[in-house]
Amino acid sequence: MIFSEINEAKKYNNTKLAIGIFKGVTSFILLFLFVLFGYSYKLEKLLVHYIPNDYLRLISFTVILGLASSILFFPLNYYSEYYLERKYNLSNQSFGKWIWENLKEALVGAAIGLPLLIIFYFILKTYNNYWWLPFGIIMFFFSVLLAQIVPILILPLFYKITPIENEDLKNRIIELGRAANLKVENVFKFDMSKNTKKGNAAFTGLGKTKRILLGDTLLNNFSNDEIETVIAHEMGHYKKKHIVKNIILGTIFSFLIFYLIAKLYEATINFFGFNSILEISALPVLVLWGSIIGLVLTPLSNYISRKFEYEADEYAVTSTNKKEVFINTLIKLTEQNLGDKEPHPLIEWFFYSHPSIKNRIAALNKIN
């Protein structure tokens, strides 16, 4: 029975990973060919006849590519996000609800992304090859703003969020916050079960919008002691200043990535047959270079993330003095979420932002 569960978890995770890799590689190749063979240029020229305004034409160009990508990859998305989740008994969604949730994500993404796209193009036209610096500054402030509004404006669009009713658990969490020098005014639950059987908890927001969020799938399947250790782990991220460190590191990475993209974009624009970096049809080249740089930096960013997770695990144990409870909770969460307990080391090194349960337990057992 145990071997069967392990085998199922591996098949599930390996299938999801293979689909993700295939989709990423295929997207890159298709976009590369779309630009190389002049289809991007032809699309822009077609739009010029109907849309004289640069910004409206950029939006139309982007929406067309987005819709084409959604249609092209719909079968893969359906198989990975809906069929597999149902097959492995992880989903509570009907097909209609799955479509609706994806539509909401697309609309929210457009509401956030399209204004940023307009800002980017304005900066590109204003500063030309030096666009990376002002855009990096704007993205820093935007990321801070987004972190503040996500818990109060965006998450409620997807979940019903209410204060938890378990007073004992609430008091424990408030006490954990006090020990971490974090004022916890309230703890919330969200109806994660409307979509999935997986369990999760999160510490979101900045400043006055800080929220501790517990999925109802966690509250319904775990004891107060177990949930306490999960929250202690989340508190560990705050206590170890991981949120601030992530903002600093994210800013550094953003400026570095934008700078490299700008230089590579400028250097290769003629190769693709374009005369100016301002041509809308040339902008997919930015995406191509961003994809390559992001891929190269993935192992480093995941290494840093795993390091932070180990530190938060240690804090969860030292702050609650419940090492065995925490270990058992991690095992239960992994089983509930059908996680791969022992992925291949290379896969973990490159793709995993969290350590495998095997490595987490090994690190926890070294704590006295």
C-alpha cells in the first residue's frame, strides 16, 4: 500500500513536470519561429491598418498572442490542471468551475499586466536602450504595492476569507506572533476546498495588510498542535527576515535581468530583421531573452528559497519545541498534496523551491 502511494506520487509529479517542461520548450520554440519567419512583423503591419495608436496596437498585439497561446495549449492545460487533478483525486472542481477560475485568473492578470505593458512601452520610447533602469525602479514599487493589496483585493476574488473560529488555535498563533515580534490581529481561513483537497497555509501582505491564511483543508485535517507548527514555520520566515531579504534579492535580480535583456535585445535586434527596438513586432525578442535568463537563474533562486525553508523549519521546531509533531505534519501534508517524497537530486536542485520531505526531515533530525 505504501509502495503504491509512493509510486502514484512519483507518477503524478513526473507527469506534471514533463508537461511543464514540454510546454515551456514548445512556447519558446514557437515564439522564436514566429519572430524569425516574419509572422510577428506581418501581424504588426496588419494591425497598423486598423489601429493607428501605438499603445492600442501593442495591447491588441499582446491580446492576440495571448489568446493564440491559450487556444494552442488548452489541451495540455486541461490535462495537467484538470484531468490529472481529478484522476489522482486531488480536485473538487467541475469542468465548468475550472474554466471559470482560469477565466478569472486571465482577467485579473490582464487588469494588472496590460497597464504595466503600457508603462513599459512608454519608458522604452522615452529612454530607449536605458529603459531597464527606470522600469526596474517602477517594478520595485509596484511589487511592494502588489504585496500589500493581494490579501485584501485580489485573493477575495478567488476565495471566501473569514476569521477562524477556533479560539484555542487563534490564541496559540497570536502567542507565536508575539514571540516573533509580530503583531497578529487576526487569523483567517479561506475555502481552499472549493478547488482542491490539497492543504496549505500562507503568511501574506505587508504592513497593515499582513494576513495569516489557513486553508480549510488544513483546518479540517490537522490538529491544533500540527497547525501550530505550520504557522511557526511561516512565522520563521518573518523572524528570519526572509520577506525583506526576498524583496532585496528580488530587486537586485530584477535590475540584473532587465539590464541583460536590454543589452541582448539591442545586440540581436538586427538578426531578427528589425531596425528599431521600438517596433512592437520586435518585443517578443525581449520575452525570448527573458526566458533564457530566467532559466539560467532558476537553480540559484531555488537554492536561496530552499535555504530559507530550512531556516524556517528550524525556527518552527525551536519556537514550539514540537519537532516530532512538525515532522509528522510535514509527512501528512506531503501525502495529502501527493508530493514526491524523494525526487531525483538533479530535479530537486533545478526545479524545487522547497526541499524534498526526505531532506527536510534529515535536516530537522540534526536539531537538538
